[in-house]
Amino acid sequence: MAKAKRCVRSSKATLRPANRPPPPTSRGTAAASNPCHIGIDIGSHRTRIAIWADGTEIVVENKHSFSLEHYPGDFPSALYVFDKDGSPSADDIYLVDREDPNRLSVSAKYVFYALADASDTLLEQYPLLHHLMTKKKDPSFKDRLRRGMIQLLTVLRDRAMAVCKARNWHVRKIGLTIPVQWTLEFEEVYCGLVSEVFQIDPGVVYFFTETEALARYLFKHHGAQIDPNEQHNAVMFYDYGGHNMVSYHLTARVSCLIWFLERLRLRGCPRRRESRAAQFLSGWKNIRWGA
């Protein structure tokens, strides 16, 4: 069973310059607070963030209904990075409350290919990235990509910290879902952005493949439907995402699978979709697969 991958950025890096305020979840300011885990799933069209603590899963809601297909936990993934510097809307790279059809946008997921200097071999799989990658050598454009990601993550952080503050929680770890083909360079970029925005040690940022997260969520909440008679010791999962399609082969001993299903005491379908990152984190926290 593959283990979760931990961010390998040096913990000696300066995480909080002197002119920045202390992190919202500093343990020193909340000695009696309870730890929580945050999960973030940046999708091709929508982004989700959720929190696990005290046996509770909370999908952080976006208070702004920005589209007809909006769900309470949806945040837009669109970044408007193609505006010229100096234009009236140039600084508003991320819009949490609306989608602007008059501006050219790109999915936040695709931005990582430019920031991580993805190889030509990998880029050949995504011809839609051509318009983005032709500008990746432009320092000012690359800076806009980075600022757009920071704006998106800042919105997620502020909403999550509001939930944590109300419940007296502090952030212990952050789990991030990523496509299976992303290399260490992608993880390095993503980890750096998250640790900068959340003001958290890079060593507590973890990565999980999206299909693995989805598979573990399905086993936790729908295991009885997946294998009602507990006859199989291997299950293949396919994730038909907007970015790419990936399979995940989950193998377990029969006895372990039966114990897993019994331990989880699976329930019926949730009333709404949840962040796959947080869905996995909840199961990982309780079961500690691969530990």
C-alpha cells in the first residue's frame, strides 16, 4: 500500500518574516485548543477545502453563490492571469464570488505546470496548456500565476481559520490531493505556496493522489455497496476527472478488508459532495493506512 508522501522542503526555511502577523492558528495563543487536519482538493473547475477534528468532518462553505451549479462547498478554480499589467482588473486574479465571462481564465490546476517547469514529455499530454506555457518564460507572467495561487489559497485559509476559531481548533497537518503524474517539482511548488499562506511548517504538509483519496472515501462511506458480501480482496477504482482519467488498484487481505469495513460502520450516501482531500483525511486519521 502506497504511503502518503510528505513534503521534503527544509524546515529551516524562514516561514514567517518579521513584518508578517503570527499565523491564525498559532498553538501559543490557543493552548487548550484541539488539533485539526485540513484537506484541500484543487479541481479543474471547482476547489474544496474541509476540516477534520474530534471525529467531525466539516466542508468549509463558500458564502458566495457564484454560478447556477454552485454547491455550498464550491470555490471557483479559475484564475484570470492573462490581463495586462496596469489594467483595471489586473490585480483581481482570483474572484471568489463570481465568474467573469469577459476575461480569459485558466484553471488553477494548470498553473502548476508553468510554476513547476513541467517537462515537454508531460506537456505533450495536455495540448490545452499551450497558450499558458508559451508565456512561462515571462517573469512578470509567472509572477501573476504565483500571485493568483496565493489569492486562491488565502481565501481558503481565511474561511478555514474562521471555522477553526469558532470551534477552538488549531491546524496540525494539511493534506493536499494531486494528480498521480505530478512529480516532486510540482509538490515542491505546491508545498511552498501552502506553507507560505497558512504559515505552517512544510514538514506537516502531505500529499495524496486524487484517486487514492476517492477510493478510501468510497470504502469508508459506501463499502457495503462496493463489496456487500465481502468476497473480494482487490478493487479497481477509476477517476474520470476534468483534468485526466486515472485508475487506482486497491489490494488488501480479506481479513483486513472485513475488519476495515466493520471498523468503519459504513453509512449511506451523503446529501452533498465533499472535498475528496478531507474525505481521505478522515479515514486516514482513524485507520492510519500505510503507517
